[in-house]
Amino acid sequence: MSSLSPETHHRRAGLARSLLLAFLPVLLGLILVAGVAGGVASLQVGEARALEQLTLVAALKQDEIVHWLGERERDLAVLASEPELQAHAARLLDPASEAGDRLAAYSGLGIRLNSFLEKKLSFAELFLLSASDARTVVSTDVLEEGLTHPGAGYFREGLEGPYLGTPEFDPRLNVPTILVARPLTGPGGELLGVLAGRVNLADLSVLMLQWEGLGETGETYLVDTSLRAVTRPRFGTAGQQVASDGVRHAVVEQTSGSARYASYRQVEVFGIYRWIPELQVGLLAEKSVQEALASRTGVLLALAAVSLLGAGLGTVVAVRASRRISRPLTHLTEVALDMAAGDLSQRSNLRRRDEIGALSNAFDAMAGQLQDLIGTLEDRVAERTRALERRAIQLATAADVGRAAASILELDTLCREVVALVRERFDYYYAGLFLLDQAGEYAVLQAGTGEAGRAMQARGHKLQVGGVSMVGSACEQRQARIARNIPGRKDESEVSEEDEDLLRFDNPLLPDTRSEAALPLIVGDRLLGALDVQSRRPFDLGEEEIVILRLVADLVAVAVDNARKFSEEAALLEATSPLYRASRRLATALTVDEIVGDILASVSETEADGCAVARLYAPHGGQVEAAAFLGVWDRRGEPPFPTGESIPVGQLPLPVGLVTTFWAVDDVTADPGLTPAVQNYSERFGSRALVNVPLRAGGQIAGFVLISRYAPGPFSAVSLRLYETVVEQAAVALERARLLEETQRQAWREHAVRDIADKITLSLDLDTVLETTLEEVGRLVGASGGYVELGASEDAPNGHEL
């Protein structure tokens, strides 16, 4: 460590950077908060001022619109009050007037209306409607004369008083217009008709296009209920469709307010919207956000400059302070990282009397302890990892044997597959499978591995039960026989004390055997044979390995028994199709749900109308306390029992004494052996004939299968035989499923342990080892935390907590 490598410089920079980051947040945080707060306040003030300005403009425009419309209504009122106009209208509308008088009155009215129209340019048309028939008697547009408008609102409401319509687009004038009307009376006050005028809103557009105080992008315009621009927008034309959130609020929702939204030009604007009920239009005053907030740019730049200056000064102060602290720690950091890289001989050797010196001394002491611990830990971890890997392979082999046992029904093929798997996966010298002959006197070799196995099988190799052999002794005593240290042929003195009493057949075809185990194959209380394994290594068959071999032997025993039964009853199964299908299904079923489903499916193919499969619970082999129905089938689709729920014995439909024996009832109502409660229960669900088949597993009553039929009468002999056979094979399948599940669960545990060991060996750092151990073990057992303590005294705790 005399010269500093680039990596060392990087480490120093990392430490200084970490210290720098501890100081900078305090200074920069305050500067940032102040700058952001000032910027936000500036933006808020700018937005508020823009909305306030637009509100004033909108209020002014609305007042001007109301004033302008009032002037148009007053113009029409002045015209309607003229005595000369009233006299002409009275003569024109009086049926008793002479034709000449009426013609003169018509001419006088036309001249007066056109004269008024020339002076009041805001009016596009003036016309008079008769009060009697709503007919246009005179109009500045002669094409309108003679037309009747009895249903028009301006006629009906104009008869009663002043009328102000809503803006509408006039296709003849190609501009928006609005109708105003009022009643016209004669010189004597009699109602003559309605005087109406069509007002051109072009003057109103001019009013709305006055943009004082709105800058370069501000505008005001009116929108009618069809979302058309009544007045020309600054950046559009009158009559065009306009759509925005402001238009929707003002016209559709008929509300007033302010908001920030995208305008009809898809430009972000601040907008004021108002609903003018007199005109049934919306008034909008808008200004682009960019222009409204442009004045705040200078303020934001000033705030940014001040913030940057403060940040620069704060950074300089923080850098100087971090360097003063980081330099004394640089050497200790380099030593720690070198040790983490694997060099456990490094020491800091700092001679200081402050806190850093105390840290250095504690670090050196810990490094010495860690160096001693790692020296022995590597060897132990490697040895344990090899053992875990081998055991995981063995458990996986047990699972493979279980799968092969569940799928192979031909006996010879099954035996060959089993011994090949055991020899290959367990790395044994030899594996052989013996089955008892018909008399039960000899264990005959059914399959063996290697040349020795084939040679022994060819000559019909067999060993006497109870004779001088490991296999014969295991069959006679029905327990595993193990020889862990068999002496070589040249040194008989190597035998261990625990193996002296074992009787073993010294096979000349297997001269290199140094350890051997024979395990009996037992199903229930029946002995089927034995599994024999031999190894070239002494003391190779430990207790854990024997446990796995016992599990393999149990799986093989169930598979052999199943294969034998399949072979013995093949002809009967072929003759009775339902029984054959049932056996095939149960032979491949691997779970309890599959087995229960196969029972129900088999019963449904017979004359039965219902079936229930139940499990009995007897804690610790005592009295039956409860039962649970694992599966229920009913031809009508109305199962009488709930599935999956535990039912006390007292609530079962049948007494425990009945469900543990086989019986058949032709007619529930007429059988004296059934209690009234059972009869009532059966009648309630329409069952007249019943069959009960107990489910036996391991020599014990594990449950029962209750079969029912709606019609009374005896069940056929074929059906009864089918029920018994199916339930018997189901019991074997259940035992197989239990053993397979146990094997898979054990394999999973071993795999998890091996994974933990692999992860531990990848690191030489004590903290990493402890953290990995706690995390993986916690995940395995579902714990939320853990604690490890290494050789700590009461005064100097040295634990590790996760």
C-alpha cells in the first residue's frame, strides 16, 4: 500500500463524497426551499393578476353588451311610439278602410321603416305583424311580406311586451343577428300588432374586438348554445365552431368562473367565462399563459441566480469540511476494503488517541478473530455443501422412484427402473431388488445392476429367508440390516464391532463391497421382498441416507404390490370395463383429490345414483372423533353432504359402527337394522338402497365410501365387487400419495438448505455471511426477523441483528 492505485483514489473520493453529501443537504435544502417558494409565489401572483385583469375586462364587456342591447330596444320603442307610424298602421290593419287609404298607409309605413333603417345601421330588417293572424303586413324585405308566423316566440311574447331573442346565424346576411320586438298600439291605445326588428351583431363584434389591456394574445368573444362564435374571435371568424373547457362551463353548464385551460386554438390560456342569460350566450375573456406570466421571467431568473450563488458557497464550505474529516479515515477504509477482497492479513495499525484510534484498535481485533474463524469455516462449509448436494440428489431420486412407481404397472420394467435409478443417483456399487416366492421361503432376485446383476438373475439367484445373508435376515426380522464396514478379502480384522453379529452372504461377483444395507419391502402387514444396496466405500451408509432408503423402499413396496395386483386381475378388469377403467385411473393418481375424483367417477358409471367419500379422524389411534367428506357426487346435482368440513361423530348420518364395516341395504325403509334417524335421513334425500365400503389404509379404518340409489332393490354382484375393488385400490393409492408427498416435501427442504449453503460460501465477509444466513433461514421459515450473537461477553456485546 505504498503507492495509491486508481482504485484507492476512487475509494477516497467515495468517502469524501459521502461526507460531502451529509453537509450539502442542510445548506442546499434551505436554498432550494427558498428558491422554490419564491418561484411558486411569483407564479401564483402572476396568475392571480392575469385573472384579475381578465375579470375586469369581462365585466366591462358584459356591461357594454347590455348597454348596446338596451339602445337597440330603445330605438325600437321610439319608433313604435311615433303617432304617424301608429296612424298608418291603424288604417292599414282596419278592414273598414278604403283601399286607397290602406295603400297610402302601406306606402307611408314602408317609407318610415326604410328611413329608420338608413339611420339606424345596427338594424338589418324591420317588419310589422298583424295581431289578428300574425301576418307580415309590411317589411323592409318585401319577400317577407304576406308570410305568417303565429308560432314564433317574438310574435307571441311581442304582443304582451318587449321581446329580446337569442343570437342566430342569418344565412341571407351571413352574419349573426338577434330579434327584438314589442307591441304596436293605435292612436286610441288599441293593440294593432307586433313591431319587430332584426339587429345585426356586427356592431357587437366591433365592440368585442376592442382589446385594450389584453396584450398581444388577449381576446373576448361570445358563444351561443350551439357552440358557434356569435362575435368574431381575435384569431377566428364569426360563426365558427369553438370548443374549450371555458366554453363548456359557460354555455353547456351555464356557469361563471375562471380557469386555466386550452383555448379553441389549443393554446394554454387563463380564461374568464360568464353566462349571459338575457342573450342565452356565453362571454369569454382569454389571454395566453405564456404572455400573462412573461413578466415573471425576470423574477425567476433573479431567484435562480441567487440560489446558484448560495449553492456554490455552500458547496465550497461542505467540501472543505468533508476533507478535514475524510483524510484521517482514508487509511482505515483502504484496509477494510482490502480485507473484504480476501486479504485477511491486513491491519490498520493507526496510533491515535481519539475516536478514530479506538475504531482502528477494535477493527484490528475483529480482523484477527475473523481470520481465525474463516480459516476453519471454509473447510466445514465445503464438506457440508458436498453432503447436502448428495442428499438433495438422493431425495430427488426418491421422488423419481415415486413417479416411476406411480406410472409403471409392468412388474419387470418397474424393478429394472428402480434399481437403475438407485444405483446411479446414490452412486452405489450395486443395487438389487428381491421378491419373495409363492411359498415365502426364498427371496428371488427380480432385478440387479451391472454385469453381476445380470449374471445372478440369469442363474436364478435367490436367498433363503432367515438364512446367512443380509437380505434373508432383513426379510425374517422385517427391519433394515446394515453393515457399514465390511472387511476386504485380505484383511478380516477391519470389521467394526457393530457389524460383528451381522450374517452376510459373501458374493464372489461383488468383491469390492465395503458397506451394504438390506431394507424389507412391506405393505400393511405383508412382506413382499427386500431392496439391497452395496457401496465400495466403508461407512458410506449414514443414518440420514438410511432414512431416505427406507422411504424409497416403502415407495417401491407400494408400486410392486400395485403392479402385482394389476397383473393378477388383468383378465377380470378387461371383462368388467368399469373396474378396468377405475384401476387404470387409480394407478396413475398422485394426489388425494385425484384419487377421490377417480372413486366418484367409477361409481358414477354403475347403477348408483350417489356416492360420498369420507375420512375418519381418530387422534393418536384412539376413538373416532370426527369425519370429513372429501368428495360427494349426486346424479341429480344435489349433494346431501358438505365437502371439506369437519363433522363431529354425533352429527354423522350413520353410526361409527356401521361405517367401519361392509354392508348393503336393499330398502332403507324396510331394513330393521337401520335406526329411524338413518331411515329419515336417507328418505329426505331420496335414497332407498345403500352400500357402505370401509376404506382401509395401513391395516386401519381410515374412512368409508357410502353409495346410494334412488330406487329400492339389491345391487348387482358385479357392482358390489367393483365397489370393493375400487376402494381397496384407492387405499393403496392413498398410501402411495402420502409417501410421495412426504418425499417431495423432504426434497424441497434439502434443496432449500443447499441453496443457503451455496450462498454462504460465495462470501468471506462475516457480516455478509451472517446477513445471508438470517435472510435465507427467515425466508424458509416465514420469520420477520432474526438475531445472531457470536461469543460475546456481557460487557462487550458483539451480535448481529436483521
